[in-house]
Amino acid sequence: ISKNLLLDDYSIVAAVGGDGTMCECIEGLMKRPDARKGKFTVCYIPAGSANAVAHMTGQGDSFTATWSLLKGETRPLDLFQLIQNGKIRYGTLSVTTGLIADIDIDSEMCRCMGPI
């Protein structure tokens, strides 16, 4: 969706969802012909289960993120580009494989126990 949005210098793209939603939004924006301008403003309203990107930027809950949007607060966010087998992907948080990814996936069943 974000790949085909009509954007100008004053546009804000609001993504409401989890970390995957933010990732897909960034992927779409970076595939645009005007991506190299680097002037996208993305408002991420966390509504997922982990919201790691939101916590990383200090916007860990939807109220705080929405309030920041209304106040016009912005934060720079570094992106990385990963090229594997000719396929280009973008990210904001980390690249994990193997053990770390398995721990992240397997720990989901412990969420029902609440904070430790």
C-alpha cells in the first residue's frame, strides 16, 4: 500500500499494527522511485503483541505514539538494507537467524504468564 501512496513534502504515513506492519510499510516506501530522497515521515502506532520497534523509539504504547503524532514530534530512525540472493529487504531493528530467532518465536507461548 505504501509503495503507491501519493506523497508530498508534508505527508505523514501512519502505520497501525505490530512490528511486521512497520516493516511492510518501510519496505513499500523504500521501493518507491522517490525513496532516495529520504524524506518520509512515518508514524508508527503500536498495536501488535511485542511492539519492539515502538519500544526502541520510546513509543511503546499506542497512547504515547498518538500523543507524539499530535504534538508533531519526530525521531530519526536508521534503516539497513539486506541483499540476499538478489532480493533486497529493508529493516529498522535487527537481523536475526538461528538460535536468537528460535528463542524469539518459542518464547511467545510464555506471554500468558505476564511480566517476569
